[in-house]
Amino acid sequence: MPKRLLNIPIFILITFACFWGAFNPSIAGAVNLNAKPGSQQTSITYQPAATKLHDLIHTKLEIKFDWEKQQLHGTATIQVKPHFYPQSQLVLDARDFIIHSVIIVDNEEKKGCLYSYDNQQLTISLGHLYTRDDSITVEIDYTTQSMQGRPKYHLKPGINQGIYFIDEQGENKASQIWTQGEPNTNSYWFPTIDAPNQRCTQEMYITVEDRFKTLSNGVLIYTTLNDDQTRTDYWRMDLPHPPYLFMLAVGEFAEVVDEWNDIPVTYYVEPAYEKHAKNIFGHTTEMLDFFSEKLDYPYPWPKYSQMIVRDYFTGAMENTTAVILTEAIQGDERDLLDKVDRDEIIAHELCHHWFGNLVTCESWSQLLLNESLASIGTHLWYDYKYGPYERDRLIAKSMANYLEEAQLKQVSVVRDCYTYPIELFDCHTYHKGTLVMHMLRTYLGEEAFLQSLSQYLKKYAFSATDMHQLRKAFEEVSGQDLNWFFNQWFLSSGHPVLRIEHTYANGRLILKVWQKQARPSPVYWLPLAIDVWIGGKKERYHITVDKTYQEFTWPVAQQPELVYVDRNYLLVGEIDHPQTVQSSKYLYKRGEDFFSKYEAIKYFSNNKVELANYCNFFKRVLRDDYWGFKVIAMEAIRNYGRQEKIYSALEEDLIALSEDPHSLVREAVLHTLGTSQSPDKYTDIYKNALEDPSYRVANAALYTYANYSKEDQAVKEAIIENFEDYNDINIITTLATYYANAKQPDKYDWLKGKTDKLYTQLGFESLLSLLVKYTTAVIATNQQEDTLALLQSILENNPIPRIYLAAYDALQNMPRTRNVKKLLNETKK
């Protein structure tokens, strides 16, 4: 791992990915992920912004569905104008359609026309030359290809879909339809010019069975009940927005209505979660206030809706006025205690309604203008709502994610050479881009940064931009030339790798700095802040590093207690600056921000120091006011192994934390006590925590109690069995693992019942492997055959990638009987 990597423990970084790359940042099409760090990819395909032959003006869609065939039947009426040059034909993106007719509408008269279709683009002959003063309207009657039997792994380059039919599966899963348009996939369900530098107004008539609710962009104008027991909902968006942000969704949702400044705010959830909807999305209206004020630009759209759907393959999508989110953020009051960062995804998608929806990147190579700025909004929200430590925790997560990906590839944030747009939805765009924006914010100051963003929004509202237009906004407000900053951070690959040493002699402090990054990364121009503590007082020195090696000297009265490169400058890179036990303890004591305290804790995690230093230091950390540091400290304690002296010295503090107000601290305490040399002596603490309102804490208590308590076995098993009615995946996993390890032969029906009922839910597909693990441990042939039948049924009939792959992985772990080998030979991963 890179030195000084902010490797925050995973249970602190529980957030929901707001982007494609968070689910699989290594997906990169033709990019060579095995390239050595520092190597720039240069030989892929140059991808310019889409040439604008026509401008979209308006799109009207009339839509019906064939649920059995998983097809959409539509009539699209599209109005365009030539952008500048006269045009005699119109080319629309229309992928995998069945085209029934194409008509030109001229003064309300419909005329047939010639057209050609290659399954990707529809080329329409307009009959004569139209100028930019002319309006052209075409009407296309079409049907999408049936999705039955087709691969649905949307993130795989070349396999796209755009519209998803979610099949009803037992009592636990209702039928739904939803769409996903980014990048360039809405043209799989309606014809358009599918480029981010286009935008238009829209109308949508959606006909469904009356039991379903629908959602689309804009406002629901009216509904009409039809004679055939269907209903048509008419949605209209009168403000122009890009085609990739068009959406529709259909399902049996509970709709919970809120309001903000006379603008409708609605939350669509599954009926079982209706009473929890305002808790799930509880800060939405406050966020609308916050972003409108912070950006000095009121929320510009006519409504704001958020809908949770099943089998969504990424965190969320910022469709204009109608956000779709993963079911992972849905939960009851106990679930929500543990989903501490659902605000991250909610704020990110809302902030997109300024950055991405109001002002849009002109091409996918400029994606940072959407994603990085939306993430900046999230961090501003966390700073306002939860304080700078919580903001910096998210920043630290971004640093860790970027540096991890940088070990595999190093490319520029803005890059116009790629094969598939999906390649750009990676940690460089999302995380490095966000971190660089934070550096710019620190460099210019908060006021100048926010005023620049506001000016950018006001100047380019309802249009598409590139990075240089954003740069000009910052330059106009700050009065500074920022080409150097944008060139080295957004247009160059890699990041600085600094080696820093400091010495004190003869009344002078000497700081030596090396830039160690490999080419083609540049030699960076880096303004840094150096904090020097002498006699308990801090002096800050500002330096500029712009060479491969430099020395800086200052006259100081005595040996400093601490010399520290301030991480609040948020340098995106690696810093190797060795510290001592004493300076690290001093850093924690005197540090004024998240990063300094975290780095001090990390020192004691990674360096084997004397036991007394370790115990005294962590006693202080376990009493810190911030929950995150307590959790980090306990992970470090567990990493040191079962050293009884450590646990004895810290026992009082650990026991006290079992009643900490934060659920993740209580969870960490239980796991920490369970790794002591005598974990059974804490049985009473485990038993008390079994009643904790947090599922995560109750699960940690169940694990420690089941595995470490030496109570009477009959009493113990009776207590454990009380958890069999729970439908929390962590608790089910703990029980199933315990039963498998104990080889209890009578728990198959319980686990099979849970699997049958729940495996279709997001995250619950892991039950398939648990079922295999249990049957393998117990060695019950008839149960193994029953499990094999379930896996075979899924592999033959279930098109959802995560479930299919979970079933395949589970099959791989089954005993290699003749039937298992046969199914493996017939099945491809």
C-alpha cells in the first residue's frame, strides 16, 4: 500500500456508492489495468464532444408495456432544428428497436419519408434542405427488442439495455420497470440524439395497469382511466435537460408527500417502508435550503422525487427531478441506526441538480464537472450538518479509494481518449477529481470558491460546458491565472510522491523535500503549509515545492516538539514523513483536524512500540469525543493480537464504550472484547447487547455470545434460536455460520426457508453460498441435492447478474458430484 494511505477501517466508511465506479472501479473497457502506475494510456480512441448537426427542442413519448415479452411500445414525436448548417437528413440514436413507421409532421400534416436503420442509428431523409430557422418534427412508432433471454450485465462494455423489467419473485419481490440513461443508454428505449451536450423539454404519456404508480421527469399534469382497466399518466417537463437524464419508473410503490417552498417533494418506497420514508429521506428539504443558499442559486426545477427500486446495479442516478436509488438505503428504524451515511448518496444526487442537470458536461471526458462538483456539495453538507470531522472522514475515504486505484492505473482526470464512456466512471473522476476541487477550495478560500461556483451556474445554466469554462469562472472571481493548477491536476496523470525529512541543529530547522513520482507525472508546483510546534505553540510556515529536491530553513529557538505537513491542505498524493513515538503522541494531543489525529493513531497501529506507550496512548483515544477515532483505535488493538496486558490496561474503557451512544462504537467494542485472551468473561456484556436496537450491534453480540460464551449449552442454544425470526442479513449470516461450524443437523429447513424467501434482495444473494457451506459441513446428501436443484433453477432462469453470479460461485463450492460437475460444464460465469 502507498505510504501514508488513509486506510480508514471499512466499518467507518459505510456509505453507499453514488456512482458506477464505486461498485466496480476496475471496469475500464479497453484500458490496460495492468499497466504500471505512472503509465499514461494514449493509444485508445480520441472521443470529441458530439458534433451538433441538430439541436433537440422537444420530445414527446407515448408509452405502453408488454410485461410478458419485456418490451416497450412507443411513439416518439421529436422536434429538432439544424444547429447551424442546413440539413437534409436527421440521424437519431435508436438502439435495438423494431421500427414500425417514420413520419415527418409538417404543419400538422403527416407525410411518409424514406429512412434507413442499422440497429443503432435511424437515418431519416427529410425530403429537402432545412436551415437553422426551420423546425423539424418527426414521429416514430417503434418497439424495443424483447429482453427475455438477453444478458443484463449492464456494466459490461458492449452489453447495454437502458430499460429494466424486474420480475415478480414470490411474496418478497414485486414487478417493477425502471430506466438508466447514463451514459448514452436511454436510446435503448426511445429515439433521441443521445449526447450530454443536447437538451430539450419533454412530455411523457405512460400507460400502465391502474394498480401501478408511475414516475417521470417534471410534473404529473393529469391521469386518465382507460376502458381496458389501464391508466395513462401525463408527465411534463417544461425546462430543457439532457436526454440521458430522462427517466420512467413503474411499480407498486407507496408515495409519501412532502413539500419545500411550494415545490412538491415526494418519496417512493416499497409499501412495507412507507412509515419509514421520511426517516430515510428526512433531510431532503433541509438540503434543498442548504444548497440553494450555499450556491446562491435557488433549486431550479419544478419538483423533487426520490424512488427506491429493486436490483438497481449502482448507488443512484440523478435523473432530473426523479432520482432513482438502490434498495440498500431502505430500512426500518433499526436498519437506519446503522446506515449512518445515507445522507452522502442523497446529498450527492440532489447536488447534481445544479452540477450535471442544470449545467452539464459537454462530453463524458468532462465528467468531473458533474461528479466531482456533486461530491463537493456532499462534503459541504456534511461539514454544515455534522461538522468538519465527518466531512474529512468522507474526504479520507476518497483519498484511500483514489490511491488504491492509482496502484493499477494512473490517467488524467479529464481524458478524451477512451473506448467506452463507462471507463470514465472511475475513482480518478469521482475521488481524485473531488479531492483536487477541495485543494482548489483551500487554495482560493471558501468565499472565492463558492462565489466562483455560483457564477459558473448563473452564466451557464441550461447549457453544456467544459473544464476551461469552469476554470474561467474561478479566474474571474479570484483574479488569478489558474492554468497551472488545472494543467497539473486535471490534465496530467499521476500524483506527487513526497519524501520529507527534517532536522534541527544550531538554532535552525532544516526541511528537505523530494518529489519521487515517476514520469509521465509532472514535477508539481505545490503550495504547502508546515506546522512547527515549539514550547507548546504552533507556528505555520508556507512553502512552495516546485523541484525534484529542495531544502527550506528557518531559525527557531529550540528543538521542535513536532514538524507536520498540514493535511488540511489536502494534497492529493503520498507523503512519507517519518515521525517518532513522542511526536506522534504530540500530534494527536495538539492536532486540530481529523487528518492529524488519524495519522497519529495510524502510527501506533503500524509501528510496534513499547506496551506502555501503546496502552497510554489508546486509553486517551478511547476517551475521544469523536466516535470514528474510537473505532479506529479498537481495530488497531485487535490487530496487535491477544495481548492480555493490553486488554487489562484498557478493559475499563472498553467496557464503558459498550454503552456508547454511537452504534458502530458499540459494535466495535464487542468484536474487540471477543479477541481478548479470555473472551468468555464478558458474557454478560454480550447478552445485554443482544437487545440493542441496532442490528449491527445485536449481530456483533450474537457472534461473540455464540462463539465465546461458556454458558450451559441448552440455555445458550435457546437464546441463539430467538434470532432465527430475524431477516437481517448479518444476523442470518452469523447464525448460519455458527450452525455450520457446530454441524447442527436440524437447521437446514430454517436456512433453506430464509434463502428461498430473501435471496432476491440486494445483498441477500450471499445466502446461496451459506446454504452450500451448511450442507457441505453437515454432509446430508438429500439436502445437498435440494440445494443443487435451487442453484440449477437460478442458473437456468434468473437473469439478474448478481444472483446468477452468486449461484455460480456457490455451485463452485459444492462437493464435486457427477451432477455438480455436469452443471458446471453447462454453465458459464
